[in-house]
Amino acid sequence: MTYEPDLSPDTEGLQALVIQPDPYCPIDRLGPWLHDEGITTRTIQPFKGEVIPDFIQQDALVVLGGDMSSLDDHVYPWLSDIRRVVADAASRRKPTLGICLGAQLMAQTFGGTVTKGDRGLEAGVAQISWRAEAAQDQLMAGLPDPFFAGAMHRDMISQLPASAVWLGMTAQYPYQAFRVGEMSWGVQFHPELSPAVYRQWLTLINQTDVVTKERADRGMKAFENQDRIVREHTEALARRFAYLVRITATVAAK
């Protein structure tokens, strides 16, 4: 796909609906990158009691990460509301990006499964290897390989939906990137993440969980050392996503 940064007059006033399940998992770097491309954001924070709509009225959907599990519907009943709006966005070809928890919820929405990670915490910088299928994908084609991005998760996608296209993997956990349908992408890694927010996450880790704490601390050092390449790679993905939002909106307006 050829990336064209210039805005078309037909795509002014575009907006992405952002669902933020956790107060400590903000849109971070992704927000400014989208804004630079002419896409504003409206953020819904269900942890504050804000209601997730039944239908998406915006031009795109982004579901961020969170410390809770996608299996915690009994604690966070609004997780099912997120799955519903993800399904609605897919049915109407609205470009959608599910990040970490968002990717797990997307997998569940379309019939995949999520379980506790069998290889422990994946933290710091994930090195994603693209599968052959990524070369034909509108979002991932042409991105650096390997692709470096921030990471922090305990649960894993243990089975992709039958309809999903598997796009990327790491040595620790295989299902790092996938697509369902034409316009719904899930990424287990965190393309929005900055070292500053990662550093905040370190303060939330149970200090008595020595193994997890050590992995997360090592991850912080790796993130600081590799932030230049992480930022370069993840910004490219973000701007690709913005491009697809503009193109999709242009087609829908005709």
C-alpha cells in the first residue's frame, strides 16, 4: 500500500471513537499521531461509568488495553458492550484497531479464545515477525520486519477466530497481530505506548511477584534503549491506520 499523507477535502472532520477500559492505559502517543493526520478522537471511559454505544457513529474505532482480563465480565460487565461495538464496526467496515486487551476482546467477539499466558509476562519491547500473509494486508504490508513495539500482557490469545488472518508473531506468544474481515485489526502489543506510561505501569505491579517484577524492570531498560526504533515503527503503523480511515471514509461518502 502506498502511504499518502495529504488530506483530501472529502475527509475533513473525521473522528475515531476510542474506548479506554483502564485509567492507566491512555491513548498516549497514538492520539497526537491520529490528530496529525486530521483525525480527532472521542474517548469513552467505562471505568468512570461512561456508556459504550450500541452502534459506532464515528469513522473508526480504537479499543485500548487494560489491566483487567478479557475474561472478567463478572467484574466488568461493560466488556460485553465493547465486544458488541467491535462487531458493529466490523459489520459496517469501520476501520478498527484493538490493542492488547482490545485485541483479546476482538478475538473473543469473532469466536477466538483467551486464556492466562502460559509463558508468563511479556514486557518491554516486543519484536514482531510478520508472516507471509502480512505482505497482502492493507495495514501491515511494508512495515519494518522485524517490527518493534512496546509490550505488557499476562493473558494470551490461545486460539484465533476461524475467520481471522494471522499476521504477526513473537517468540514468546504467537498471536501478536491478526485481521478479521476487511477492516478489523487486533494487535497484542502496544503501538501507542511511550516509556513514560510504561514507567507508570511498573508502579502498579505487585512487588511480591518477584519474577513478574524482574521481567517488567528488564523491559523498562530495553524500552529506554530502543525507544527511537519503537517510536519510528509504531508511528508508521499509526499513520497507516489513519490513511485507511481516510480512504474508507472517502469511499463511503461517494
